[in-house]
Amino acid sequence: MKFTLSWLKEHLETTATVDEISEALTDLGLEVEGIENPADRLKAFTIGKVVSAVQHPDADRLRLCKVATNEGELQIVCGAPNAREGITVVVAKPGDYVPGIDVTLSVGKIRGVESHGMMCSERELELSDEHNGIIELPSGEVGERFVDWLAKQDASKVDPVIEIAITPNRGDALGVRGIARDLAARGLGKLKDRTVDPVPASFESDLTLTIDDDTLDGCPLFCGRLIKGVKNGPSPEWLQTCLKAIGLRPISFLVDVTNFFTYDQNRPLHVFDADKVAGNLRVHRAVGGETIVALDEKTYTLPAGAMVISDDNGVESIAGIMGGDHTGCTDETVNVFVESAWWDPIQIATTGRALKINSDARYRFERTVDPEFTAEGLEHAVRMIVDHAGGEASEVVVAGAVPNFARSYKLDAKRVQSLVGMDIPESEQRQTLTALGFRMDGDQAHVPSWRSDVQGEADLVEEVARIASLTKLEGKPLPRATAGVPKPVLTPLQVRSSAARRTTASLGYNECVTYTFIDREAAALFGGGTEATELENPISSDMSHMRPDLLPALLRAAARNQARGFADLALFEVGHAFAGGKPGEQQLQVSGVLIGRTGPKDVHGASRAVDVYDAKADAEAILAAMGAPAKVQIMRDGPAWFHPGRHGKICLGPKKVLGIFGELHPKILREMDIKGPAVAFTLFPEEIPLPKNASASRPAMDISELQAVERDFAFVVDAEVEALTLVNAAAGADKALIEDVRVFDEFSGGSLGEGKKSLAITVRLQPKEDTLKDKDIEAVSAKIVEKVTKATGGTLRG
């Protein structure tokens, strides 16, 4: 949103400087993105007078001029046709920057003659496109700053242009008057009255309009007036200057009027050439497939349901977005119908997005304009047209009624302190809201029609704090308990997530933060990509589904790094994956991938390709940091994206899965464009059981003073028997005495025969009360053999 300082002063009576206004706007939430001040680029130039002008000895078109300046007489070589003795000029001296030609002057030689500066044209000073000769001033004293002289003669030439960023909720600030209202409430001036003397009706309009019943939700109010006998043409100089300053191209007076009020009071308007309208106007919804050539001379095919304005010939305007070229005004226009309507923001945004039209009208209507100003805005425009272009106006034609957005909220003065932390007296709060247009009735604040963003009591607090300035907030320590240990504020899951991040990073992984959305193809590879997780309105085609796992995004990141020459990678992420789109169908995960080769492992810098045991070791270390039990089971039957024979599930029983680790399936690597060996793990912090007796301190160390005993066993079993089955059976022989069971050897073939293998285990016995005797050891050994034989069908190897 752009506006000039003089334009702002049409609504705000103020003596504030541009810098003061800029600082206040940013503080009010209307962030100033830039200020273009012509005075800054013109301040170096001074006024001079040509004392003499003679022909250059070596150039027919150049003249040697003696120019009186504030630094004495300077010799300037000039090629302008109007350079002559006695004229008052604008002088740029060596060291001055000339914006129109993007040059910083220095003393130079032109055809062998020194020139100490230049006399400027309007284009060289960016005052206009005029470049036929140098500027000839009608007055001015030698040495006077040109910018000061120009400000006295034509202030518009040095009028600062301010550009602000508008957040979507502040549609009222898309008009200069709305900006002035905020500044007045802050105390930077007084808001001027907005009044209009309506043009008296001279006749009853023979052009009528109607709104279809099924369109009233999209256009509840449509006003218009027919004006006969206007004389269109170029706009007055002041209007052209206003529009040019904010980057708009003046077209014709009738069109410029609509553009002016769009920016002046946030009231988009449209003018139809009434002589080109066949029959009457009708607001309705498009059936779909109709075409219209709009004012931008492009042809648009309308989607079904789009609001349009039609006459007997068909669609003449895309409602609230852009008028049609057929009924647009030209220099020959004599009779016009001025339209002022209120359009539903959602429906305007939907149609504009479908047609990919970005217009000033659409930008404002989809952020809401003041519904109660619809008819008054029409009167402002009609008055300006009649005053400058002549003509007679009809009675007002109205269809529909002003939509009722009246609402009020209770002003609780104490909530400013509780919500924002600012101590503002109630009288000041009421004064602030009144200055912003709220009507106070007791403790009820009635919201003005132009503030659609105010939807509750908290919004009243926000307005009060915004005008008072949030920079006045003072940091204050929170009250602390006088005694005792405060309760923990982090949930167990938050503690686990933090521990997982620290531990994984300490293992050499780099943390990634990826989008929750991925493409359908990648989601399908990891068990997702269904309608349950599909987004209705995705950001882009490659973000169409909620991620079913963290690994797809990590692998995409790894592929991008490999494409840039980084072959060895260790990446991890902590975040949620989604099995569906309903609450409760998400799960927190900790995932990591290892790709390529490990880092140096010895003094010689040797490395090796990553394997499944790297992923297993890291997964177990992270689970331990999150508080998982030490005794777990490694089981098969993981998801399809892991290699079927080189992965494992870390479980507490067959249904309690704490994590999965292993090599990634070759098909996954091909689809994700990953080169080299790749292993990964996915852990589920929510599945880790909470300790039965939670304590902030560590338990006491339990070390037995009694001698531990280890015994080795070798069993011959069928080749299909898993080592885990044998280990679990041996560990269950005496849970109180057996501390650990581990496999240390596997042998097959030879004398064992086909389909058989030998598994050797070490069993560690740790007594708790008495030293073990031989008979105790023999008894436990017998139980171990019995349990293993029953579970596996194996026999003790002789």
C-alpha cells in the first residue's frame, strides 16, 4: 500500500515529520517497507545564474558558460539548445550524484575544455521525462537550494511516498483514511471529518439492476447512479500526480476516479459506459464456461458459481474483480453508470484464484471493505465526477440491503494487564477505542463496520495495546515459589524428545527439520499416500500428503546432498508421522539414516561401509537415553521398506515395538535416488513404558559382592530355529539367577548334516545371597538344557 504525505494530510491534520510518521506506522503494526523522498535526491542541487555563454571553439553544438553559484563562478560546458546568458538554472557541481543519469559528477574535459559540473534538465533530476533543454527557473536566488525553491513553487514535486505492508486482517488500512485514523488514535494529529454533499437527483434512472436470490449471500448490496452528459478526458493535474506517485498510470478521468477512491477510502468502484449496456444489469452466478474480455484485454472463461454482472448481451463484468472491456469507458463516453457494491470476501477470493486475476479491487474485497460505506462511497465518486466532468445524476438505484455485521464486546480493563502485561488506565482504553471508531455504551464496545478483524474481547485488548505501543512493555520476572521444588513443566514425551536430540547429535548425526507434507509417490513407498492423509489444498504438487514416516524426507535430503558431492551422511529428525487425518492418528518418531562410509576409526584413518549393526548400536543408545529398558528382544517382520533379511524390530514382547533398524530395501534406494549402502532406524518414544516409581534422582547402584559364574553351552538345532528363541528359553530357566545370555558362535555343516546348525551360548549366573556351589550350578545347567530342548527341539552338543 503506497500513499504520499500530502495525500495523508487530506485526512489527517498533523505537523509530524515523515520520520515520525514512519516510526509510528511500524509501531502500530503497519510496517513501513520503504520511503521514497524526492527531497533526498535533490538536496545537493543549488540554483545558479548563467553570466555568459559563448561558442565552444571545437564544437558547434556546445557552449562555454560562466555560471554564478554559491561557490563563485564556475565554467560549465553545456550542449542544451536553450543554454544562454541571463537564465536561472539548476546546478550540479563535482561530487554531486545525478539520479536521472546515475552518475556522480567530477571535473572533466569536453573537447579539451574543463567543465566544473552541469546544468540539469527535468529528466536528469527525475522530475519528468522532459529532456529538450535545461531547466529555466522563473525565479530563485543564486546559491539557494533547489529543493527549497521547488517546495515553495510545487510541493507535489517533493512529496514523500510511503509504502507499508498490510497484514490480511487489516483491510481497513488499504485506504489512506484508515491509515490516518490509526495515526490520529496514536496522537500524531487529528482525523478530519469525512463529509460529502450528494449531487441532487435530476431524473429517475432508466437503467436498473437486480440481484438473483441465490446470489444475495455473495452480493447483499448493490448501489448505482446514472450520470448523463459527462465529458471524459485527462484527469486534473492533482489527480494524475496522486496516481503517478503510487505507481498507477492515469488512463482517463472516469477510470482515475475509481482508482483514486480505491486507495483513498478503500472503496473499489466501477463505471459502465451506459450507452453500451443492453437492457438492465443483473448480478448472478455464472453457469460455467461463459467468456469475457476484461479490461486488461485478456479473455477469461468463467468457472461455475462465479459472481458476475450481466446485461442482455451476456456477462459484462467479473463481479468485484475486473470489469469487461465492452462496457469500459473511453474518451467518447457521455453517459455512465457508477457502481458501488459489497461482495463476499470468500467468494471473491475463490473466483480470483480460479481465474488468476490479481486486481486492486479483488485485493481489497477479499480482505473486506466497509459495508456501511457502500452508498456513501458512491456519493463521493458521483460528486467528483459531476464537479469535474459535468453531467446530471439520477436517483440512486439500490438492490439488496446493507449486511448486518453489528456486534459488541465487553471491555474489561483488567484484561490488558492479564493478557498483555501493560498497566493502562480504563479511561485511556476507552479513549483509544473511541478514536479508532468504536462506540462505547457502558462497558460494551460496538465494533465499527470497517473492522471485520475484531471478533472478540481479546481483540479489544490488542487494539488498546497496539495504540499504546507494545514497545512500552517492561520485562518482569515471574513469581517464584517461596519454598520447595517447583513441579516439572515438561511432559515425559518432551523430556524424551530432548534426550533423543542430544544423544543423536552426539553420535555424529546432523538434525533436519523437514516439511510434514510429502508427495504421493514417496508416501506410498512408506505405507502412506492414501485419501486419509491427502490434503485438500496442498501448497504444491510435491506436498500433497501427510508423511507416514520421517524417513522419506530424510532420504530426499540425503539425495540432494549426494547430488552436490556429499557421499557420506548421517541425518536425523524428531517429529510426527501420520497414519490418518484424524486427531490421535499421529505418532512421534525419532528417525535417522546413515549412508556411505563411516568416519575414521583408527590412527590410520581407515573407514568402512555402514552396516546394519551401526544402525542397531545407535538405535539402542538413543533408546537408552530416552529411558527404555535394557532387556529387549530383536524380532523380524519389519515394514516393507527395510531389507527383509537385514533388519530387526526392538521389542518388549511381540506387540510392543520400541523401534526398527536395518538396511533399507534396494527398491527404496532406487526410487529415492540414493547411492551406496544405506541403513536407518525409526524409534517410537511414546511406546517406551514410564517407570513405575518416577524419581528425579538416580537409583542406588546395585553391585553384588559375590562371584559371578559363566557356563558355555552348545546346542544342535534345526537350521530354521532363530537364535533369539534359544536365548529366551535359556534366560527363562532361572530369572533370579541368570543375569545375561549371549550367543558367541554358530556352526553348520560337517558332521552335523543337512538342515542342522550348532549355536553356542554363554550364560552368566550372578548369585544374590550365597556363593554358588557345584550342585547349584549343575541344577541351573540342567534347567537350561531342559528349557532349550523344549523350546527348540535341539540337543546338547557332545
